[in-house]
Amino acid sequence: MAEAAAVAGESLGGGRARAARTVLGQVVLPGEELLLPEQEDADGPGGAGEQPLRLNAGARSRVRVVCGPGLRRCGDRLLVTKCGRLRHKEPSSGSGGGVYWVDSQQKRYVPVKGDHVIGIVTAKSGDTFKVDVGGSEPASLSYLAFEGATKRNRPNVQVASSRL
């Protein structure tokens, strides 16, 4: 716990991104931005310079980085979404990049706004449906969220039916 508090003080106080190679095996917190080594930088191929990872398609980098659980791509940034230890596995080809993930003690799914989920309608109430998506609370889904639905043309959704 003391380690997590120290990391929180560093990351919140400094407000800057940390190099992923130096943080491997250490605790990372949600909201942190990770810096990953680029294959070709100022120090040459495989150099030790740390730069923000460019995830946009226009960069055409030969480095392939896969984001595992606990990490999310947000534009051209790599953000931490779960608290835990940062882990990395090198690719078998040795071409750089690899798989990064956060090893956390969280065992159940926690839905986040923007996730694509499948849920079961548990109740109808006015203009909304209550949907069980496997989280601690049911989600609310407006009937206007359905394709082609209008105030006159409501979707015919029954309780206990599943929705995406």
C-alpha cells in the first residue's frame, strides 16, 4: 500500500508520463500516460530514448504494440485504466513492441462508458429500459438509442430479451 501511495504522489505531483521500461513490475494507477521506446529514434534502432508512442495509422511504425487488460488507447496515447503492476511480453519475432498489460487483483468486470456490452432487459420504465450488463448497477438505455426509433415509433423490446 505504501508503494501505491508513493506512486500516486509521484504521478499526481509531477503530472508527466513515465517510461514503460522503467516501470515494468511496478504499480501503475488509472490516468497515467505511458511512454514506450520507439524502434527508431535519435539513438538509432533499439535506442534507449523514450518518446510517446504514436498509435496513429499515419506513423507507419514497424513496432507493433498490443494493449492488454488495464490499458487503453486514447487517440495517439496509451493510458492506464486499472491499478496494478505493469507487465510486458516480448514478441517471438524480436522486432520490438510486444504486449503490455496491467496485472490487477480486480476479478470482475466493471463496465465503463463507451464499452460495447451485451445486456438483458430487466425492466421498462417510461422512456428507458433497465439493462443488466453484469456490473454492480443496471444500465439505463433510452428507447431513442435504437436505430430508427422515434417518439412515435417505439421499439418493441420485451423484458428478458438481450440487447447489444
